[in-house]
Amino acid sequence: MTWANPAAAWMLLLIPAVILLYFLKLRRQDVVVSSTLLWQKVLQDQRVNSPFQRLRTSLLLLLQILAILLLTLALAKPERRSELLQERTHLLLIDVSASMGTDEGGASRLELAREAAVDYVDTIPSGEQAVLISFARRARTMTPVTGDLDLVRAAINDLVVIPASAQLDPAVELAVSIAGKQTLDAVIVLFSDGGFPEWNAGEVAVPIEYVAIGSPRDNSGIVALSMRMDLSGSGRPQVFVEIRNYGAAVRGLVSISQDGTVVRAAEATLGEQARWNQSFEVLGPGLIAVEWEPEGLDTLASDNQAWLQVEEPGKTLVWRVGEDNYMLDEGLSAVTELFEYLELRQVFAADLDSALETAARLPDVIVWERMTPSTLPADVKGHLFFGAVPPGVWEGPLRTVEVPEIVAWNRKHAVNRFLGYSKVVIGEGRILPEAPGVTALVETTGGALIAAFRNDAGRGIVVGFDTLESTWLTDLSFSLFLYNALTFLSGDEFDSQLGCRAEELLSLQAPAVRSRFVIQRPDGNEDSINAEGDGWCRYSRTDVLGPYEVSWEENAEDGSTTQLAKTLPVNLLAPAESNTAPRKALRIAGQSISSEDAPLRTQIRDLWPWIVALALLLLACEWYYYHRR
């Protein structure tokens, strides 16, 4: 128990004052009475009021002293606290992701979160510590663990929105790590609208409070922007746009610009909780900008724009080597005819060595049909194996499975873009086990059927079954797989994957020696970083949406230099952020945490109202007894 007002102990001086009153004599008037029966009572009163006689037992006096004690106790404001929560380290987690920029009627959610966090800091007793952690996709410690609460308040007020999707796990992991180094008990206090994926990691050893920020708001925004090839017609790239509405029905205008010129505009009407998607043909390489202009209320501005950089592909040479497969040849021919930058050449297995020695240009990709070479040819970018496995990737014979059933595929990998395998039936397949440098692309219950590999000899994709013993060759997904695989392995395509999401690593590999990269940011600022040893530019300050211009100098063998540049866009494209409805309850490590639960700090309970009530009850008893007497 603690005391909020210990100075109230001076009230105890009222006790001797009340006792003194019992020693005072009463001044009486002479009154004529008709009987002497009352004299005995008068003598008793005189003895009680005599200051020189000992104090006699009196229930009235006892009740009055108890009432004074209780009122003094109430004025001292006693508080009862859980032993666990005494002298805590407060780990304040504040969400600064894109959805925290939602307009709440004159103030953003982050502004509301800052106010709530400052109010919380004001309740932290002296002697306790706090640390501020902000998070979006990444988590950052904004202050050390400190008892200087003014420093924490200042850091809270300096927080700004980062237009990125929210990830809770790095923030909680950082908080738990900090808590483990403290000698005091710890509590995590989360200020957020809850717009992040459910976290199903192990049990969190630190108690968590959740303060929900915001109210339900209407919003619509761009949640997907990508490029895909038109496999059924022109063979030209098409921009795919998806807009989702997370509120009442809304109308708006979708504008698509290329290098600053509007090339397409379309009106879109979205019903309540509806989505709108459409594809637009790309005229050629350049920077594609998509803008959504909704009519009426729209509470989040950062999801109304997105960018896409389209690069013209180089010529890709594909060699087809191995056994006969008419359907595979037809698929390869169809893909190479549709996309002019793909060139196909048939090479017989017996002529492979001589073809490699005499070729004016080595192939970018070799397609191996039921054939495994003794070694992978050097200076070939990629290899695509059907019904065979590359040398040196797996040791020993691989396990075969009759009629394997496909249960999952890696949807994030470029080879599986816009693909589905649920209708593919396979007669027999090899299981491709886990190994260094191996990534599963398509899986059965027993393991991978299609996998990507990378090692010192090269990189490639392995299809662990004979396509002639499957229904895949007649499925449209096979042609799309060929296109994705060839362009992925060669590294040349109408590349729409340049760029990244906000707070992800922006990466670029330039083909010749350079010393520095200069990055022109969308906010007008400029950064300069050194090239890494492998020639890659890796840039992490992607906290502003828009196109980043990366430039560098290429050094030629004759000593001349050439100035080159690439545009790399950074987008939001996060449905969880565009859906601005706040979550009142979260699932963290298997447990539900609600913003309506009594926060841990309210377990410090004021006891004085109960004490005042008891004191008033005693005074009422004293009054009743006095008048009954």
C-alpha cells in the first residue's frame, strides 16, 4: 500500500482535541425539580465532566476517534498496487505506419496516439523508467531506457508517419529484448489502430496493454500495381491495377501516366466493401504513375498513388537440349514467337559441347528435357530442368512418389506470378528435398516438386516430374510458367519488379565497375552511397513514397566514363493499411488482447472512497447512539 498524501497525518491532532472536550465541565442552570430521583444522574454527569477524574469508557468517544482515524486515512489517499507492477519499466510501442496518417476529423491517428502516450507517461510514478519504440515495417528505439520522462515526452511529440505497412513482431521482439536486460518488472503498452497481421510467435513473457487509436473511417485506395504480359494477344506488357473500397460506395477517376503524360483515364464505381481492377497496355519502357481520385470522403492520402518502372528487355537466347517432347517444343515456340526478345535454338545433346565451343554467343538459358549434364556449362545465366536434376545440388537418388498431389506453391516468387497449379495432375514425381541454396516453388505433402536452386555453378529451376506424364502441358499455366521461368533465369524482361515497398531495401545491380551511387529522393533530398563489393547498390532509407532516381558512372576499358541512371519506385500497396477500420482486439502469441480490458496500470486502486464511506457510517452510528441515550 502506498500513500498519495501522507501530510494528512496532521489530522490525527483532532483526536486529543476531542478527548479534551470530554474533560470540560458543563455550566448548568439552577432548576427546581419535583423529586430527588434525578440527583443521581446529575452526579454522574458531574463526575464525567470533572477534569481531574480518570476518563471513563464511552462508546461515543470511541466512535468519534475511529471516525477521525478513518477520515485521516482517507485524506492520505492510500493506494493498493499489485506487487508485480511496482517499479516497472514501461515499454511504449507507437505505430507510425501509413494507416496512422488517417484523418480523424482534424487530427491524424498518430496525433491522437501521441496525446494518449503523453497522458500515459504523466501517470508513470517517479522512480520508474520508460523507453519509446516506434514501428512500421521496422522497429526503432527512439529513446534509451530512462527515468527522464521529459525526454520520452519530447520523443513522442517528434514522431511522424512513415508510409509503410505495419509489422508488429519486430517491435515486440525488440521490446522483449530490452525488458530482459532490466532489473525492474516491465509492461508493454501498444498504441495502434491494429492494422497489422496476427502474430503467432511464441508466448510473450512481458504483459501487454493495447490502446486502440481511431474510429471507423471510410477509405479507398490502390492496393496492387504490377505488370504482366498479354499471353493471349499482342505479347505486350500490361499494367494491372486494383483498387479496394473499405467504406460506403464511392466513385472516382483512375489516371495512368507514362513519363508525365496521361495515357489512359477511366471512371470507377466501387460499391460498399468492393474492389475494382483493370489492365492497361503499356506503350513501352518508362515510368508508369497511377492516381486514384475518389469523390467525397477519403481519409488516407498515401494509398491514392503508385508507380511502376518498366524496362525494355534485352535479347534472350534460349537453347533447348535433351530428349524429344513435342508439347514442350510447341510451348517454347509459342512463347518465343509471342515475345520478340526471346530467341529459341534447338541443340541436339550430341552436338552440345561443340556448339558451346563455336557459338558466337552463349545462351542465356538452357532448357534440359530429361537430360542431366555432367557439369553445368560455364557463363550461362540459368538452367531449366524438366524430368531431370542438375549435378551437384542433391546427393544420391531422390525419392519418387506416385500421383503426388500439389498442396501449395510459393506465390511470392517471380516464377509463380499469376500462376495456379490446383488443376495439374501428375503421374509420378521426384521429391526435391531441402538443400543449401534450394527454394521450394511447388510442394506436395511429402516435399517440393518444383524448386529453384543457386550454387557456385549457376542457378536454375527444376521440375521434378516428366511433363509428358501430367496434364500440365495442356493447361494455360504451363505457357505462363515458361515465360516466367525464362525471364527470371535470364534476368531480362519488361521488368516491373524494380523498386520496393516503403521501408524495404532498395536494390540495384549495375553491370560494370563504379565507385558511388547517387540517389535522388522523391522529397528532393539527395543521398550518396558507396558501391558494395559485389557491385550492388543497397539503399535502406525508403521512408518516402515515389520514384527514386539512382545514377552512377560506368568506367570503360579505354578510360572513358558514361553517366547512367535508373528509376526505382517505392510504393505502399498494402491492403491492411488501406483498410483503416481500427481493431479493438488483437491476437498476439495465441492470446486475445482487447483495448477494452482494464489496463494494467488501473490495478493501482484508490481506497479512500471506501474509507470515507466507513467513516460516515460510524458517525451515523454515533449520532444514533447519542440520541437514543
